Amino acid sequence: MTQGGALSYLVPLETRTRGVAVLDALAAMIESAGLTIGDRLPPEVSLAATLGVGRSTMREALNRWEGLGIIKRRQGDGTYLTARVQTSRGLVPTMVRLEGEALLRLMEVRRTLENDVVRKAVIAANPSQRAEIGRLCTLLLIEVDAGRPWRKADHAFHGAIYDASGNPMYGQILANLDHALERGGDSPFGADAFGLESFPIHRTLADAIVAEDVEGSVAAINAILDTVEDEVKAIVGGGLSGV
């Protein structure tokens, strides 16, 4: 399928819609045109003109997909698909499912890094660092139990574990990974309710680190990640069978 041929699957949007409507139209085009990973998308200017939206709107939409790892821009060459794109068949919006799938890919990387950092933290942490990890976990769970915003406390808790590992690069890499995954303002994966079921296991993780229990700490971080992955799959599962 040529780039120009793919454009035939687009129709102008009725209004100069921003964001999700543009991305939904692009997802439908990719699926209908049979474009797959490694294929090049039509030029940005052609996409914008065919949908009847401004280039800035199209650029913003493609930036969001690039942040999700769905496309990759090659300067002077074009924009290429780097992940599967299919429209949803169920009740879950296409963009929610694509965000969820991107989050699952990110968590594969996180799991490798988190296992290593937790193992190193248990071995390298000094008594004051262990006490701080336990204290910050208590503060985190107080915020969660009170129904207050918890992200700052969560970052502090995990940051203490990264510091205890003795390698500050862990924290920087994991923070960059999280920031690289762009979520929409109405994304369920950015809501305070997302991931709540994992927080009781944070206590298990903190206690294992304090007790210098390597295997228990690794098991706890994997249990946390498993819980979050299960929640992601539950959210996106209605969008496409087999996810």
C-alpha cells in the first residue's frame, strides 16, 4: 500500500477537532490500509490536509503517538510505525487501549530495572536508609488511606529505594521512562484511582528491605508490578479480544 493510497481511507473531520478524534481517524486509516510495523505513514502535511485540520493539530497528535512509542520520526525520511495499531471493537476507546498497550511495553522494561534496583538496595542500604524507606512507606500509605493525592509520596518512597541502591542512574532512568509515556488528560492510567490495589504490597516491600530480605523484596516488587499490569489489562481488555 502506497502512502497516497493510505490517504484514501481518511475523510475530512466535520469540525476542526483536536486530539483524540484525529488519532482515532489515523488509527482507522492504518487498519483499513493494512499498514504494519515498519511501514511509513503519509506525510504530516497530507494527513492534515485530508482530515481538514491544521498542521499544528496534526503535529500535536503525532507527538502524542511518538510519546507512546507507536511511531518514530526519522529526520528527512518520514514517520514510521513502531507498534501495532488497531481500532477497538468493544467499549474501550481506541486511544485508551493504545495507551494501555504502551504502558504494558514500558512495564516490561521497568520490571528488569526495578528487580535489579531493589536487589541492590537491600544489599547496599545502610541503617538510616532502611529506616527512611520504612518511614516514607508509612507516609505514603497514610495519604492513600486518606484518599488524598499520593503521587508525590509515592515518588519519595521509590526515590529512597533508588538512592539506597547506590546508583543514582536508576532513579533518573526510571523517571525518564515514566515521563516519556505521554498520557491524555482524561486517561484512566493517570487517574489517582489507578494502581491503588498495589499499595498494600508497598508495605511488604518496605518491610523486606528493612529486614535485609533480598528474595522477599524482589517478590514484593514483582507482585506490585503484576497488580498494576493486571489492572491495565482489565481496562484495555474490552477494547480488543486477545489483548
